[in-house]
Amino acid sequence: MPLSSQRQRFSIFVSPRNEDFLFYEKVDKQRVQESIPEYGDPHPDFRKYPNHFFTQSVQADEEGQTYFYYYAAKRDHQDDYNFEHSTVNHKSGTYDQVTRTYITLRSEYDEDSPALGSSMPIVDADPFDVSDKYTLISREQSRVGETVGISSKRNPDEMDSMFVLEKCVYLKRVPITTTEYDKNTGAHVFTTTNLVHRDEIISTKGADAQELFYLRPDNLSHYYQPDSISRYAVYGASSGVTGFTVAELLEDSENPFWEVDEETGAYQKVDQVSEEWFYVSAIQNGEANERRVFLYLTPNQNDFVFYELIDRKNEKAEPEPLPAFGDAHPAFTDHKFVAAVPNDNIGDFYKFYYARDRSMKTSIISLSPS
């Protein structure tokens, strides 16, 4: 409907996007001769404002002849235009980030929803896809009047009493892998790090808690509620997923999650970066290069002993394969195994010493670790 002299409209833009606004109309009730709309009623000009609905009326004069009618877009429609994309640095990696800004009635604001760790809503207008797996990492509430810099005649405090402006920050979580070469061992160290919420399941070893998982309405994700207090979202691949959260694992030092892999030497590391979020890293040594060091005993270059560096991946067992004393080296067959000495103070790597057989009187050689 055209805007008559009985209605004056004042728009308040809550972000740089022109679609993101709420507005109020100054209505001369005596001339319009209509009752005050009910909460949730659509705007009379539905074609122009299909997503806005009536939220509240405020009397503008003492006689009650003039009112301010407030209209806001429904939250489920705000996702059509409210995103801002950027890249941010977290630890040693760069992640894609999306910030969505919402205007919500203060009476409908829910501090528990959406939950940290939940998936970002995806709509047709987005350049994003469900497979991007953007995850909510923070929520920030601010005053509408201060944020939008209201310069109209209306009191910003009045707007703040009715509306809440909230920014939801979603991160596209991807594993970040780094490598480092250890000159002492000849091995590359691979570290793969994931950003994880405190109540998100990261291990299924020894788990038996299937009854604690609940399917969300989207039929794709699940949440885990270990008690009546927890309210955070946790996601799994199927309804049969069971496992332990980061918070649970940190309280259970005997959980198999913390064991060092006896075949590869891989282990897990957890760094807390906030009350809610943790970096979980899987660390594994690659296959070490063959390290052979020769010690020449006399000017005769054929008179030497040598050692090879061996990775003892299982910290609870002997180095493997451990030759028997006197076994010949497979390549230097005239040299025999004589000793195994730790290369470091934790015995992660060992030096296997080989010496030549001598027909003459054997010299005493010190084999203490360097």
C-alpha cells in the first residue's frame, strides 16, 4: 500500500547491507482508525516487506493519538543476506570464517541457542555449501542503539529494550598438518591439528554410551548430553556413534586415547585455547633415514667401529629388531654387534654399535652415549 500522510516510516540499518534493517512507522491512529496490530502480524505492504512482522507499538504522545509501530525481519529470513566472509589466523593455520548478524526480539533471545559447536545454517542465497562444515565458535551480543548509531529522534535505549543484536561467528574447520625434520634422528615429525569443542567427541576407543546420543531434526547430526547441565552440540556420522569428549578425556588419564601406538610411535596432544575450545594434535614420526656414523680408531681406514640410529617406537619394549651379541651386520659382515646404547635420556632412539673382529689383542673402547 502507498505510504499515506498518516504513516511515516523510519528505517534503521543494522549492517552495511541494505537488506538488513528494521523500521518503525509513526501512525496517526485517529485518522487511520484501526486497532493496534497483534504481535507477529505481517506488514500491510506485504509485497514490499514480505519478511517483516509487527513486534511492538509505543505510544508517542500523551493523548494516545500517535503511535510508533515497530517491524523486524524474522530470524529465519535474515540468513538470506546477513553473512560476512573473511579469513582469520588460528595458531599456525588460516581458516575461512563467516559472521552472521541477527536482530532478535529481546523477549525471544535464547542464550543457549544456537549452541557452540553447531553447524551454520545454509540457505539458497549463500555461496556456501553444507559440505563446508562451518561450525559456530563464538556468539557476541551487543546493544542495537550503540551498534547501528541511531541518529533519528527515537531514543536508542528504547530500541535496546526491544531488540538484541547478535553476531554468530562460524569457522570452517579443516585439519592443519605441519612437518618438521629432526636432524638428530633423521625423521620427519608430522603434526595434524584440529580445533575441537570441549564437548565434541574425538575418540571412540572403549566407548559404550550409545544411549546418550540424540538425533537432531536435520537427520544428519547428533548431540550428546551427559547430564542435565550440558547444552553443547556434538556431532557424529551416524546414530550409532559412541565416544568420549575432550572434557571427558582430560579427566581420564587411563583412557586408551592417551596410549602411544606401539607400531608407529604416534601419540595425541591437547592444548586448551579457551574455556570452550581445544587444539587436538596427532603427532607421528615418519620413517627415519638410515643414520650410520663411523668412528676411525687408527690411521688405517679399515680400522673402524660404527653405530646405527634405531627408532624404539614402543616405549615399553626393547628396540626391534635387537641383534644378539656377536651377530654380523648384514652389509658389513666383518663387523659384529657389540652394544645398544640410548641416544637420549628417554630411550626414544638407540645407537646399535658394530665392531670388527680382531685377531690381535682387543683394545678397550668406551661406548658411553654422547
